[in-house]
Amino acid sequence: MKAYSIRQLKKNPSEALREARQQPVVVMNRDRPEALIVHLGDDSLLEDVGVRRALAAALYRDGSLSLGRGARLADLAVAEFIQHLSRLGIPVIRGSGADVLDDAAAIETWRSGSS
């Protein structure tokens, strides 16, 4: 395992990523471990279906992935990914009831104008 200070990481992040291909890299902040960089390029960790689905769900929940990209990462169809998220209690539809009503009104206005 290799250690990099935050300063080293800021100066040359590519070097830390190259090093992470060989072994995990610990990022140190004032002599305390702050983060761990693990290379995922060889898919060894991501070969486990559960890991892929958990990662996809967490990234979707946090807004880092769209529904479609999350489904691809989880190796599921979008409908299956929606069911997976639902089982985990992660909402697929975001927004409030007022947002839904506003959207419905906008669709109705569009439909009546395009007749």
C-alpha cells in the first residue's frame, strides 16, 4: 500500500491513479488517513453482481448517475433497476406533488396548443 499526502495528490493526481493500478493508495491529511483509492479498471471487484448493484444504487441515490447509467452499471434493464431501487427504499421519482401537478398542467397546455 502506498501513501500520498493531499498536497501530492493535488500536484499530480494521475500519478496516484497509476499507482492505484498496482496497489491501494491511502491519501493522508496531516498524518491521518483521509481516503483510499482503489483501482476498479480490471473489474475484479466489480465482477460481483452485488457490488455492481450496490455501487449503482448508491451513485444513483446520491445523484451521481442517471437512471439509465445506473441500470447499465448494475447490468440490469431500466425496469429491473427501478425495482431494485424500490426494494432498497430509494425513490426513483424525484420532486414534490406540486412539481407533478405543474408538469401535468404544462403537458395539458402543450397538448391543447398543438391540436
